[in-house]
Amino acid sequence: MSQNAPRPGQATFAAWLIIGGSVILVLTAWQRISTLHTLEAQEELQRVLSEPPLSGTGVGLEGLKTTIRVLCMVAAAAATASAILGVQALQKSTSARLALTLLAPLVLVGGFATRGFFAPLVVAGVAMLWLRPTRDWFAGRPWLPASASTPSRRHDPFAVQPREGIDTPAKPEAPVVPPAPPAQESRPTTQPGPHSSPYGAPLPETPEPEPAVSPYAPAKRPGALISACVIVWVSSALVSGMMLLLSLVMAVARDDFFAELERQQADLDTQGMTEADLATGTFVMTAIILVWSVAASVLAVLAIRRQQWARIALVVSTAVVGLLLLAATLVNPLLVVLLGAALVTVWLLLRSDVSAWFKR
């Protein structure tokens, strides 16, 4: 009971607690963000600002709304990754359990802004993955259920032993079976075949040699994995190139760019940000996207080279990107193409044939 041991019920319960709590936490976070502009939510936030501990901090209503919005997005992103890693934990992935442990503080801190109790449930499920017998199952050690681990009763050396035949019925003797008579040899009456000798005795057939298969021959790489990595490489190159081009325009012809933008979209709302602020934000966003794209491309290369932890990290990274793109499509519907690419990539990486290839 080491490698092929059945999954403990505690591990199944903990993983589904993580998955279910994470899904509900994502929905709760987005519902909280979508209702921040309502009159009821603003009255509640004003009441929170007028009471300790925020009464003397100088935090305004807009600052508190921004903080809640950021925390909810952090909780949603961490919960999305936790739901995916919970599925991997059901498949006995130790790297998924470690990643869940690292994401647990983000889930807990971000969950405070959702006004729900689902974030502590997710953290409790992560903690259960480190308790026995789940801990022994992940380590490949034999584990026993509670009924089998109870100590048996000791034998009493002073107890009166039952006497066979008197206190207990005697064991019946096994019946004696006479030996069977020897079988008579019979001469073959059929004609000698092509594989028989002239005297009637069959000749041993020579088996055809089978092609030698090396036990170290690598299994065929799944096409779904190759397709997912190609999508990652193409999307990363496309997005990085577009952001680098936009940053170059901002650095060289910033005034002309904003003049043309204002001419085409006269009612564009910049949320009170100046041109310098928008340019700085573009540079920072370009740097983040560039680093993220390079990291995703490297993870795709390692996944092609059959690194299980790289596949899980790539799934988490793509899911977080998809969650961010889901929010960005509300502003720019054209980003739905990248959102579809992210969803297809996650689906391809989680296919059963891809998971089986990594387990060989």
C-alpha cells in the first residue's frame, strides 16, 4: 500500500472542500465588486469609516472602495488557482498541495473583503491535506483506517485452554482418496502433420521472434499538450509585442498619440489621470506582462520536457490570466479572443491523456 494505495476519505473531503469553497468564493468576490456602487453598500462603508478602527485613519470612501475591490480580485484570483489545484490534489500531486499552502494566506486575506465564510473553509481544507492519514498518502507511506489501527486484545496466559474433543468439537479427519490408476498410452491414429516427426511425435514449433521494445523508450507526447504550449507561446509573443509597441509609441510620440486618441474618442474618461500617469502605467504594465509572458513560455518548455510541477504552474498562471481577462472584457470586448485562448489552454492541460502522460 505505497504507490497504489487508495485515497483516504479525508483527502477526498479536503480536496472537494477546497474546490467547492473556492468556486463559491470567486462568485462572492465578483458579486461584492459589482455591488460597491449601490446606495446600500456606500451607506455601509460610510458607517464602517465612522467607527473604529478606521474612524481616525483618514481613509476616504473611494479609498476604501478601491481597497475592497483589490482584495476581492486577489481573493478571486487565488480561489481560481485553488480550485484547479484542488483537482490536482485529488490526483496525489504533492506540488499542488504545496502551491495550495502558499495560496492559503492570499485566500484568507482577500476573503475578508467578501463578507463570507468560504475563505476559512478553503484554508481548513488545505490544513486537512497535511494531517494524517492524508499526509501518509501523499508521502507514499502505508496508511490504515481508524478501524484497523485499533489495538487488538492481549492473550491471557492464565486462561483455561479448551480441550479438543471435550470443550470443542474434534476436527474431522480428511478422507483418504485412493490413487488413480496410471493412464494407458495410446498410439496416435492420425497422419503426421507438417509439424510432426515421421514417428508421430509432434515437433516443437519455433516461435517467431517479437520485436524488441526498450523499457526506456519514451511514451508519445500528447497532442493536447503540444497544442496548449503552442497557444501559450503564440499568445505570449503577441501580447508582449503589442505592449512593447505601445510603450515605444508612448516614449517617442506621446503627445501625438493622445491627440489622435482624443480626436477619435472625445468622450474618453481617464478617471482623472494625466497623460504622464497613463504613460507611466503603460510602462509598468508592459514590464509586468513581459516578465509574465517569459515565465509562461519557460513553463511551457519545461512542461514539454515532462516536468509535472511546470504543468501545474502553467495551469495556475493561465487560469489567473483568464480571470483577469474576464474582468478586462467588460472594458474592451476584443479581449474575448485572448480569454478564449486561456480557457482552451487550461482545458488542454487538464485533459486525462495529458495527466496520464505525466504520471508514467
